[in-house]
Amino acid sequence: MIRPVFAPEDYVVGVESQKPEFSFYPNPTTGLLTIPNTHVGIQILSLDGKIQFEDSRKTSYHVSYLQTGIYLLRILNQEQATRTFKLIKE
């Protein structure tokens, strides 16, 4: 019988993955969206993936022109890491 031999470096115990921390408010929003954290840019996408809004390096964004509904808010930081959140527009 052949038995596999594993060297100690072959074992993967765990991988640490840190998600970038972002916050935004208010959610739901009626017009002004604030993102106080350091970020490079944002995208607001409809649920079918179409970009509705894209901007960069501000802390407040006017989104009153968006129709009432649910959107995806994608935030990008300096390390090019992104997080996606559900955004509700009232």
C-alpha cells in the first residue's frame, strides 16, 4: 500500500483575510449619502449590474436622482480592495 507523505509546510491551517472597514450612512437614504472613511471611489449599481453612479474622493454624494429601490454600493480603498453593500434609496 502506498501512503502519501506530507511535509509540514504542506499543511494549511488557516488563511487570515481582512476585509477593509467602511461605513456609510444613512441607509436607507433619501438623497445625501455620507462615507466618512478613507476611500478612493464608489460605484452605485442597479441590481442588474449597471453602473448608476460613479465618483471618487468625496465624503458626501447626492443620490436624490436615483429611483426608489435597492442598489449595490461598491467602495474602493487605497489598497484597491473593494466591499459591496446593499443600499436602499427611499
